[in-house]
Amino acid sequence: MCLRGVLVILVFVAALMLAVAGPALGVTTRNVAVSKVTGTSAVLVVKSDVTSNVIVEYGQVSGIYTATAAGNGAARHELSLVGLSPSSTVYYRVTIIDAAAPSTSVTLPEKSFHTARAPGEGFSFAVAGDNRPAGDTTVQPAIWGTIVAQMTAENVDLALDVGDIIYGTGSDTLAQNAAKYEGLFAVTTGLTYSTPYYVAAGNHERLNYANSRAGYEQEFTFPVNNGTDGATYGEHYYSFDNGDTHFIALSTEIPGQEGMITGNQKTWLQADLAATDKPWIIVFMHRPLFSGAHTGDPWVNTGNLAGQQNKADIHALLLQYGVDIVFEGHDHYYLRHEQDGIQYVVTGGGGAPISGTPALGPGDVFAAGSYEHVKVDETATSLAVSVIDNTGATLESFSLTVPDLWMSLSPGNPYWGSYADYQARALSVEYTIANNGSGDAFDFQLLSFGATNQVEPLTATPISMGTLAAGSATNLQVTYRIPLGILSFMATSRASCTDDRGYVHVYS
Ligand SMILES: [Fe+2]
């Protein structure tokens, strides 16, 4: 038999084996990331190695799917899950079908995530950053895998990353850049099945280069709500709510404005801060306002007058609107700095080489040259912060608390204090004022009383009540003049106090 005949037989045998065994093709999942989670909706990002059709079945009972979302003919899908209930668990199952070979598909095990919480319902979130490789590679640091596993095990509702998540370069092609994000997703997918992962871009994302910027914008799905810059830098800075917290991601990497928050972003930041009525405000961004390892940066270099002015302006803005914690990275260590009651927390120990423990300067509270991440337990009246290293040890813990004043009628109300009071139509009402918060109320003042139906408060204001400790209550008698014939009225009051960080709280 000639050689050609042997080859024909071999090809025939191989084809016969394939026909018996079925195609050896497969679909590989490259990423699943629950994103942009609100109380009633979410976007599920699904990536595969081939062009695929994707079906997501979902519902609010495990194993019972009441809705589907589908996308066809792409390697990266953004599927909208709608009609969800706030403060609830959503269960979903993803099926990925090879578009070129529809009999080839993979159905992933059921996963779940939590929709945004209603006010008053606590939740937890994690913060990490600077998880990039040490050099130009797609492979993420092993330590980052450990930290992601820790955050996954904590079952947090959301994760924030303060940037430097890949090692981008100015010469990356779009494909090379995308491969670096695939290296990241290979680590984070275990987390993002259930936990939205919100990023504030770092300098190593290299957003000042077209391919790197296109890669970043292509690979992530973040809220777009920054107005003027929506069409140009829509996903670069944004805000969202969960529970009693307003989260703001800023970009210190807007091309031409690196190392500062200025221009449209600064204008938007002020408007966004002014618009929120959430008790807690958390800001996260890459470069730190008060940490000095990058001496050339505008906020660090005391010779950069524009940078120093911008630093003062941004701190003043965050202070004016009562920002509680600013999470940052860029410097590869943990450092907490307190400035006028705002906690500035550098959490740059996500996997890039640690640069040692910084010496504490004025306003610095605690530092650690460790791989770490931060976990925050949020309630309406407290933020409990734990800094956890890669072995699971707690490096430091601190809590932010606020008072929460409630005024109610005491039993046995209202009453005429005496016959003379009755003749003068001076009705006494006794109130109980309780501090149901987790923090003491200092300089507690009753600012004014009001009443409807022509009823006139007789008790003079303001009244200084001193300090009302967390968990305690006090009584206060207020007198009203009641016109003849009036049988009921609504009473109002305004009160104020300061918390232990000097922030003023006003209650109506
Ligand atoms: Fe950086």
C-alpha cells in the first residue's frame, strides 16, 4: 500500500473515532461577574473562550427559576436581570453554548447574590487594592488569590478595589490588555459569582494609553451616572447606594489630570455629595490624599502648588459633606490617617510587592507593612472596620459610631400641671428622648418646638441638654398654650448634637 493510502485510512479511522466519541470540543468559562447591583436589577457579565450564546435562568427561590436573560453571538455578554426584590437573594444558573457548535454547551452550578439592602438592614463589604503583578505578566500574584478567597469566605455583599489591578503598559495591544484582565478574572471569578466588584482605576491600568483604556472600559460594567463625563469617562468615576451607605468611586487617573480630582469630576463630586441623604459616605480612589510614598505625586509633592491646593480643596469638600472613610491604595502597605474626623485608609496590600511599614507622621494612627484587606460591617448607626492580613490575623479594628436621637411621649401624657395652668390653657407634655445609636450625643440641643392648630409652644428654646450617652434616655417637659375648643394638635421639634468626631447631626 502506498503512503497516501495509509494516510487516507488513518484520517478515516480518526473521523470514525470522533463520530463515536462525540466532538472533543468544549466551552471554557472565562468570567462570570455580577455587576451594577441595585435593589431591583443587576447585570451579569459572562465571558467564554469562544463566540457563544448564553442563557441565564434566575429566580428568588433556589432551584426555581422564574425568568431568563439571553444573549447571542459574542464572547462577552452583559445580561440584565430585572424585576428583582430589594434586600433579597437571587439564585441563577448560567448555560453557555458554543455558537459554532450548538450541541456543545456547559451549564454552571447554581450561584446566588444579594440585591441592594434597604435602609436599616446591615451588610458587610470588603476593600482591597494594589493586587497587580510585580512585572509585565498576565499572571496575578498568588497572595491575591488568598485574599480573594478570604473575601469570598466572608460572604460580603460587595467588594471595592482601590486600583492597580493589572500590570498594563503603554505598548499593550488591546488583545494583550484583555489577556491581563483575563488573568485577573481567573482569580476573581470565584468572588464575582456572588459579589459585585467595584474598581477605582489605578495608574498601572495605564488609562492614558488608548488600548489600555479601551481594555478597561470593555472588561468592566460599572454604573454610569457622572453627567457631563458620562460619554467619555462614564465608568471611570461613579456612585451607588447600598443600605444606609453612599459609595463614591473617584478616578485619580483621568488623562491630563493624573494625581488630582479636578475639572468635571470635582464639579460632579460636589453635586453627588450634596444630593445624598445617606448617613454614611464611603469614597474610594487609587492615589492617597494623606500618604507619602510617591513623592512626585501632586498631593504629596509640597512643591506642587496646584496639587497642594487641590489636596486642600478635596479634603474640605469631603469634610463639608460628612464623608466618613476614604479608601485608597498606590502605596503598598496599610496606613490609617485621621484628618478632621475623616478616616483616610490606605489598603495597598493586595499582592504587589510590599514596601515596608511606613513611619507614622502627624495624623497617622496605625500602619502595617503587610498583605491585607479591609472588611467593614455596616449598620445604620455604626461602621465596624477590621483589617485582616493574608494569614487571617486582625491587624487593627476600629468603629465609627453615630448617635441616633428619638423623641416620644412619656406615659401619662398630656396633663394640666395645676389649676392655674388649666386656667391659663398651659398644657404640659412630657417627652422621653432616647439615644438609640451606637455613639454618644455631645452638645445635645433642643433647637425649637412647633405645633399645629394654633397651639403655641411656651417652653423657650434653645435648651442645652449636655451629653446623652449611647443607649441612654432622658425626659423633658414642654408646655403648650391650647386655644379653647382645640382638642388635638401635632407637635414637632428640632434637635442637634455632635458625634465623637465632631460631625453635627440635626434631627427633626
Ligand atoms: Fe499606583
